[in-house]
Amino acid sequence: QVQLVESGGGLVQAGGSLRLSCAATGSIFSIAAMGWYRQAPGKQRELVATMSSGGSTNYADSVKGRFTISRDNAKNTVYLQMNSLKSEDTAVYYCNALIGVYYYWGQGTQVTVSS
């Protein structure tokens, strides 16, 4: 049974920083890709950033230059460093991982940016 366990969300003032972590646990042979998505109230879930096992990254235009995704493959963990946070970054952030042929999701962690 694979689980994604997220941590690091919270309340921060605009311009501040937060770091999200997501650890994959369970029977894992290899993780092809890991990433972060977010969903704000009344909006669809959207991609924030992804990273392949080889280190290739993809970012939403809205976070480029402010957010950085990184991985520790030995720990099956992905991180999202979020700097210069804006009120529009307020959302529930979900970790996602492609393991084998299945996509797995974390339970979500709330990020609230106060202006």
C-alpha cells in the first residue's frame, strides 16, 4: 500500500516563505515522477510543479521564479520551496507521484497567505 504523507503547510504573510514536504511510503520500487498540485476554493486543481526521476522540472507560469521543486530519491521525498508568496497562492496543496503505472495523491495540506 503506497501512501503520500505531506507536511509543511500553514499560514504566512504575503512575501513570506514556506517549504512543503511529501514522503512516499510503502511498497515502492521506483517513482517515475513526483510533483505538486493545488486547488483554491471554487477552482479546479492545477499543476504547480513536477520533477521526473531524472531531474527534469516543469512549473506553472504563475510560480516560476518563486517556487522550487526538489527531490531526495533515496528518501522517496519531494519538496516545494515557496518564496515570495502571494495571496493568490492560497490553496490546498496536493502531492502527486507516478509509481509504476498508477498515480497517487496525498491528503493535501492547506497553505494560506494573508495580505
